[in-house]
Amino acid sequence: MSDPALRDQIQKATNKAESYNGFTKWLHFGNAGWLASRDPELQDRAVKFLNLLAASVVFSTTIDMTTVLSQMAREGWTLQAADLAVLSPYRRENVLRFGDYTTDQLHIPPPAYNPALS
């Protein structure tokens, strides 16, 4: 623990884990985040659903961020790796937990996802 590089690595990993935990806690707002059942199978299902929900929101946010960054690159912005390193997919401003969601466009398949950032 006296090695500063090791401490820094541990701190970064801990911060990432805590960010994810805080994000999932924020997503799991019903019943104040408490599991309603003592049945281990139902608890396991609830945790898996929460992780699936979090992964879906993170993926959607990442796509949105990549789209904006690609547009900025096309407009001539210089994107530095140090600037991109501080971005987080655990944003909350774009998630409408209690918002108005429509299902009338669910039958339309989304366009293919291109992860390349040119």
C-alpha cells in the first residue's frame, strides 16, 4: 500500500465501482431501493433486472455521447483523449425516470450502430 501508483489504481477502480453503485441505486427508486421479497429467487431476479436496466441506460447514453462526439469531430472540434477520459456513461440528466414514454415507434428498427469515432 506504500506504492503511490498502486494506490492510484485502487482509487480509480473504487471510484468506478462506487459510481456504478450510485447509478443503480438512483435507477432503483421504487420502494426506496429495498427488495420487497425475502425469496432469494425473486431477489436474484430483481438484481438481474436492475443490472439489465442499468446496462441498457449506459449503452443508450454511450450511443448518444458517441453521436455527439462524432458530430463535434465532423465540425472540426479537436477531441483530446484527456477530455474524453472524464466522460461518464452514468449520467442522469438524460434519463426521464418518471417521464412520458411512447411506444408508437417500437416497431421501427433502429439504425445500425457504428462504434467508430472518426
